[in-house]
Amino acid sequence: MIPVTRFNGSTFILNADLIETLEATPDTVITLVTGKKYVVRESVEEIIERILDFRKKAGGGKILISRIDKETEE
């Protein structure tokens, strides 16, 4: 579980296990495996750091995070 902030300033806790994708469009859009999307103030990098911190604290071991750069997509 990680805290994230909506653009109206309210904070909520998100289940990091349900995150399917993170996008910077330029706002950060979090898409869950359910299809639900959230636009948050934190950067993609901040979200990744929070997920890694959560996993370390929860004893989740290693996780794989892949990142596709816009330049390599073209």
C-alpha cells in the first residue's frame, strides 16, 4: 500500500499490487489491473520509489520494473 495525492490535494492509499502501468503524460496516470485510472501529483519516479520501499518493508523480495523510453518506441 502506498500513499498518493490527487490534484485537489486529497491523499489516499493505493494497493501497489494492483498497478498495471504508470505513465507520465505529462501528469502521472496510474492504471490498475481493473482498468481504473488515477491522475496523481507524484512523478512516475516517486511512485516507483514508494512501491520499492513498500516491497522492502513488506519483505516482498525482488520485483521487476520495466521502463520503456519514448525514444525506443519510435
